[in-house]
Amino acid sequence: MSSIAQTILPITVPITTFFLSVGAFFHLANIPRPRRIVLSPLMYIPAGVSFATSNWWLGDLNSLWGLLLCIWVGHSTSLLFIEDLRVWEDGDYLGRISKLAPHIPGKYYKGLKLWNNPLLLGTSYQFVKISKSAACSPSLARFTVLRLGKVAAYVGAYFYIKSHVFPAAFIPLQIDEFGPLHQVYFRRLPSQIVPVTLRETLMRCAFVLWWTFSAVAMLDSAHAALSLVSVSLLRFDEPYEWPPIFGSLSQAWTIRRFWGKFWHQIVRRTYTNYGECISRKILRLQPRSLPDKVLIIFSIFFLSGVSHAAVSWQLGDHCGWPLDIWWFCANFVAGLLEVVMTQLFRAFMKKIGGNSRLKWLDESIWSQIFGYVWVFSFMFWSIPKWQYPKLYCHLGDVSASIS
């Protein structure tokens, strides 16, 4: 068997079982909710098989596929069992039937634009703003060129950085550089026994920037590639239905803005539904009360961590997967501290009559500069504490297998 066949044939299993799960979703969407629960294994079992075989993909595609399955299971479950029923009957949204319509039974129409749409774009429940105006929507040719350019730029930058910046600029790397000692940084600054080195500092900076870029590149290039298939190749969707999933870095000058303005919002609606279910139906908290809001936001970060931890475990990371949950929860705590400290500072400034100074700070570029320093400092501290143990464990396993 040729090497190409050996590479392609295994991935037909996760792909086929995924679409079997999607097919079951369309069936479940057309039966009453009580029966959906009984028949839900028809959707979950093939999705589980697809997730279990995600490591059959090569390179970073295995983790990307694993995350796709986590998003799919969460989104489909939310749509079938939690989401407001009115989302299925959105007249404006369902008015333009997909070009698949002539080839499928009419009862499946309502799921065509929802099964792969966790952002619920085009409905009254969407979390991001998009314009349906033809004047604001790029032409098909422009859309295709821009998305092809984005994919090419990401791929080129990925391999260039990996070959010339990280890890290339720090080779040879030692396993101990990711060990427990180097997972601690700020507490070692005053120490003279094991001082912090310039190499260690530069490597941390490069690692933080590399992790951020690689995460964005992987998700955004996958989104761009899928948009090319759906819009440019198959012509199922219009360009405006595939807006960019990431915002501008110019908005990321606090932890809250990093996650709310810059980072993708793909799972926000889905995990918000789960948070509201826990807060309002199980704990009976008052809707839109402070405890309700905090619990819902925490649910988004916690479930994101659980999804990443599940993928890590499936791909063989059996010693660092709990840190996925820890890191996302740490970001929640950092955002919560921002809110508390900002409110305390504003109350103090108003008490001493510093309203004009407070207004100047709100509009000052120095506030944003301070914010970027704070965000980078938090990532500089937290990302190595999250990722270094994973690398240390992985490199240790590789070293043991070689010896």
C-alpha cells in the first residue's frame, strides 16, 4: 500500500462517523424532544468514535479535529435539548433555502443552516454582528482571493516562525528547560540560588507569542478553508455568512477584552446555554443577577477547559490535561479581578473628586499600554505554567522510549 493511501484511508473513519452523527442530528431535530433523548445515542456513538479516532489525523490536525468534535457535540446537544425552540422557526433566517434543498426532503430544511452554525449567525440569537447588505458583503471573487491569501499567509508564517524563531532560535533545547524549576518565574526573581536567565526570559516571551499565533493560525485558517469550500466551491452559503471569527488585537488590552473582543466566540452561545441551565434551572438563581452572570461566565471558561482537557487526554497527554481546565479558570479569575479592581479604583477616584482625571485615563493611550503590559504579563506567567509541564512530560516519554 502506498504511503499516500496509508495516510488517507485511516482518516476516512473519523470523517465518516462524524457525518453519520450529523445525519442522526437531522433525524432527531424532526421528532419530539422526549423521543430525542431515547434515540440520542444514534448521534453520540458515531461522534464518540470520530473523537476516539481523532489521533489518526496527522500533525496538528488531530487536535483540531478533536476540538471540532467537542464543539459539535456541545452545539448539537444545545440545539436539540436546551436552545429556545424559536431559533428553529426564525423566518428571516430560514427564508433563503440552501442550494441543497432540491436534493433533500423538506422536513430537513430547518436544520440546514443550524447544524454547523454554533454562532447562530443570521438568527436573532447570534452573538456577533454581520451585515446582510449586498453593499457590505464582499463579492465572491474578492472573498475567495482574500480567504486564499489568509490561508497561504498563515501556513507561510507558521513554518517560517517555527524554522527561524521558535523553537529554532533556541536549539538545542534541554528537557530541564521545561521542568518544574522553569515553570516558576516571578517567585525566582529575588533568588540568588537559581537565578532567572536572559535565555529563559526570551524563551518564555517567544513561547507565549508562538502559542498565541499558532492557536489563532490553526483555528482561523481552518475556518477560512471551510468557508472556501462552502462559499466558493459548493456555493451553499453567501460570503456574509462566513465573517472572520477573530477580532482585532487592538481590542485586546484587558483579559476581558482579549476573550470578549479579540478571541473567537464560536462556543460562547453553546456554553452560555449550559451556564444558564445550571444557574437558572438547577440552582434557581435570579436571571441577570450578579451570581447568575458570574456563574454563566465561569461556565464558559470551565467548559472550554474541559473540552481542551478531553482532547489532550485523547491525544495521549495523561499527565498535563488537568492544566487545561486550570488555565481557562485562571483566565476567568483574572477577568474577575479586573472587574473588582476597576470598580474599586473608579469608586476611589470619584470619592476624591477625580472625575476629570478618570475621564482622562479612560481616553489615554497610556491606559491601553498599561493594559497590554498586564495582559502579556499574565500570559507570560500562566501559559508556561500550563504548557511547560505538557512538554516536559512529552519530551520525557520520548527520551524514555529512545533509551
